[in-house]
Amino acid sequence: MPNLSNSVESIDLLALLQKHRWALIVCIGTGLIISLLLMQLIPKQFKSKVVMSIQPGYFQNPLAIGMDTHEVMELKNQRELILKRALSNEFIEELGLKYSFSSSKVDRNSGEGYEKIRRKFEIFFLNSMTFQVSFIANSPEVAHQVLQDTSQRVLSYLQESRRNSILSTQKAIQDDLDAMGPIRDRTQDHDSKKSQDEASAELGDPDTYRKELLQIDSKIEFLRSVYATSHPELKQLQNRQRELKSWIHASEAALSDLPRKKLTHTNSNIYEDLLRKWHYLNVTLALENQKEHPQILMIEAPALYQTPIWPKFDSISLWCLGGGLGAFLVWVLFAEWLEFRKNPK
């Protein structure tokens, strides 16, 4: 029986590579040249990113801290909703016009322009509170500037939404205070031209004026931290403050010998509690106006990255070298087949 091992000829790979060494050099060299050309021809893509965090306290009412309970997924959904509202179509269109991302008015009206710009954004959550926003552009400066505009937009939207929420709560308390003890502005009778002391004596209980004076004092204290002293609303409140003090003085003098009507003990406690809450919300609003918001954290500010995310030379060169080796393998098989056809054994 013949020995099969003698009938099978071993392939000498080193000899085969030596034989087709020039083809190997040409294929690898061509792959490198193609990779270099692709690096020059393919448009470069640059990415900038910002990392922010919205604390759970952001969603809590200032008057009910520690009482609100939210599930982790519920808070995450609220954060996602806030981000979508912050990156509205109006803001996307502003970016498109500012950086010439979309020059077609028809595309913007049909919604296609918005989606083209939105696809340049990457938004994903690192955990339940922290999220990352990235933007991809053909220029590192553009990517960086867009992320700066976006981060400022998100921050301002978050602060404005929080402020509006507190203001709505404060307005509800103000409505209750007005319902419990409304103070109507009274003017002097121009026909009879009564004196201020006479009009004040007719106004009634000075305790009512004291309650309004407390509210006016709180408003003035808050507005002084926000506006200049010449602001019209501040001046109007100061005039009202002086008027109330004058009325209180005149009313006390006129009613010193008359029994005063007072609020019941229960209503007085409720009123004082509401007034404390109203004043506390003023303090909260002053804190919300600070530059560093305690509930909104900028973990990583936008940075300027000069290295493109695409194309990368290592990725392109690997693909091109792989293609060159594949072409070399095809060449060797084809050359050996031709040689076998010419000199069959």
C-alpha cells in the first residue's frame, strides 16, 4: 500500500513569500498610500461634550423638602423631558442659522432641517442623575462653541423652569393671603379734599395694614436684591410702604378709644404661617438667582478637542492593509494557478 504522506507535497510559505515578495510590497504599499489619501479626502468629524447633573432636590417643592418621594425612573424621565424641551425647534433653528447648518428654509419648515441638526447631538445618561451631551461638527471650534451655547441654553431653561415653579407656589400663597385679609387701595375724595388724617381715621383696623406692611417689606427686600433702587416697581412699593405707615399711625390715634376687631386665633396662625412661607420663598428665589445653582451641577464643561473622532489613521490603515493582504493572497493564488496550467506535473 503506497504511503500517502509521500504523495502530499508540503507548501513552503517562506519560499512562496520570497517568490512573490514584490507583489507583497506593492500590495502593502498601495494599502498605506490609499489610507493616507483617505485621511486627506474624508471630511473630519470633531466632537465636544458636556456632562451635567440634575439633583433630585431640583424637582422638590421648597416648602416640602424631604416629603416628596419620586422613583428613580420617574426622575430620569423628568430629566429627559426637560432636555427635550430645552433643545426646542426654536433653539435648533437658531443654531442652524448661526452656524449655517441648514440654509434651506423649506427644509426647516418641513422638519427635515431640525432632524439633520439633531442627529449631530448625542445625549445619553451616565446614571440616573448625570447625563452627557455631545455634538459632532466638521470643525473643532464649531463643535466647542455649539456645546457652549447648548449648555447655557440647558442651564437657563432649568433655572427658569425652577423659578417659574416657585413663583407659581408663591402666587398661590399670595392669593390665599389676599383672600384672608384683602386690603383695598383707597383714594381721597377729590371733591371734598379730605385731609390724610381724616381719611386714615375712616380706614379701620390698623392690624390689617400691618399685615400688608409685612408683605410690602418682604417684597421690597427681595426686589432690592434683584433690581436697582430706581426701578419703577420698587419705587411704587416704597410709596405704598410710606402710605401704610402713615395710615397705621393715623388709625391708631383715631381708634385708640374704640374696641379693635381682631382675627380669630386660628385664622391669625394660618395667616402668619402663610406669610412665613411667602417670605421663605422670597429667600429661595434669591438663592435661585445665584450663578452657581445648588441643584444643577456642571460636572464637565465643554472642551476644545483638536483630535478628530473620524477618520482615525489606525482604523483606516488597518482596513487598507487588510485589503492589501487580501489582494496579495488573490494574486498569489492566481499566479500559482497560471504556473500550474503552464507546467502541470
